[in-house]
Amino acid sequence: MHTLVFATQKGGCGKSTLAAGIALAAQHAGHLVRLIDTDPQATLSNWQSRRLAHDVVVDSVHEAGEIEPELRKLRREGTDLAIIDTSAGMNAATRTAILCADLCLLPTRPSIADLESTVTTLRVVRAARRPFAFILNQASIRGERGNLAASALSREAEHELAEIVALPFIASRNDHQDALAAGLTAVEYAPDGKAADEIRRLWEWIEARLQSRLEQSAPTDALNDDTDVPWDSCL
Ligand SMILES: Nc1ncnc2c1ncn2[C@@H]1O[C@H](COP(=O)(O)OP(=O)(O)O)[C@@H](O)[C@H]1O
Ligand SMILES: [Mg+2]
């Protein structure tokens, strides 16, 4: 089982929207997916209650100590992709989720305030030594802002851009908002639309990234990893 964690300090960057979108894209690609909502605002849990289909289960888990048992349960049940959506800010539940991640996904809008706010999350992800990638979300369709933001993120993270900025950039499109309101995601709401196409390609990028990590080294099982994480350095 792989675990993806959507995390960023700032609210409104698209964590919940992308977590649901990627869950459905992965499910359509044949994976058995479960969502874990650790955000007291309950965006995903509310979204699920608007869904007519009961195909994707969202489990609410708010205590940090419940995350690992929940992941173990999902693994036992045969889930092959667990996606954890976290709240804005940084708290114990988000830190624990990050520790359990095979890949941390940090959505950010391509604006200076959003880019700056990725620093805190990045610091925690790095202290936990988890693989990560930024997702540029709500990008403008025209102009260079997305590319400039991607370069800035790559400099900030001191990594090759191709390694840590997921592709494609996700444009700002009404389909995401309309889909969420209807208890759907873009890939279900308008399967032939551009928003759906971007989300499917984003899932392919994420899947390839998870795969390349598997090929590079035996996967670290975060749940059995007793690495001492220097949390003090993240505060
Ligand atoms: N790519 C996008 N295009 C248009 N609206 C988006 C996009 N991504 C997110 N949104 C909207 O932005 C708002 C905040 O997104 P949300 O996923 O709730 O962010 P977060 O979980 O990070 O707080 C929601 O209304 C959502 O529908
Ligand atoms: Mg959210």
C-alpha cells in the first residue's frame, strides 16, 4: 500500500480538492483507494456525504495516534492507495501523517504569499526525511507565473525541478468547484474536460514517482521505521 499525504501550511491551496481528485483518478485507473480526513473542517467528509455513490470511503481521523492504526487497518483490508488530507497549519496529526507518507504532496498557488508559506511544511517534510513534490494549483492558463513559481520552488528546495514539481500544473477551472459542490470530482463531473485531463495526468505523474522510488530502493515502511525524527528542528 502506498500512502500519499496532502499538506501545506496555508488553507485554500487545494489540498482537499486535489486529494479527492487524485483518489478518483487512481480509482478509475484500477486502484483500491481510501481517503483519510484529518481536518476538523471536514471538507472531504462533507463532500462524501454529498456523494450519491459510496465507492470512495472517507475515514475521519483527528487524533495523531489514530493515524498509524488506521493505515494498518486499511493495509489489512487490501487498500492499495491511502490518501491523507490534512488541515491548514501544522499540528501533531499532520506531522504523523507526513511521517507515514510514501510521498508528500504540497499544493501551492503560484503567488508569493503561497510560495512563502510552503517553507514551514517543507521543513517538517525534510526533517521527517519523506519524499515530496509540490503541485502548482489554481495556476493561470496564460502567462509565465506557473513556470516562475516552479523555478522558485526548485531553488527553495534545492532540488531538480523535474523531481519535485509535479506535472502538469493544475489550472484554475470551475469544474473543480462545481464538482466538489455536487459531491464529485473533476474526472467524474466533466470526464472530457481539461480539468479532468489535468488531474488524470497528475495521477500518472504521481504514480510514476511512487514507482521510481520503489525501483531506486526497497520502500521504507514508515510504519515500522523507528528513525528518530528531530522534530525540535521543525518548530
Ligand atoms: N484548480 C482549481 N480550480 C478552481 N478552484 C479550485 C482549484 N483547486 C481548488 N479550488 C477551490 O479552492 C477552494 C479551496 O480549495 P480546498 O481544496 O478546500 O483547499 P485546502 O484544502 O487547501 O484548504 C475550494 O473552493 C476549491 O473548490
Ligand atoms: Mg482542505
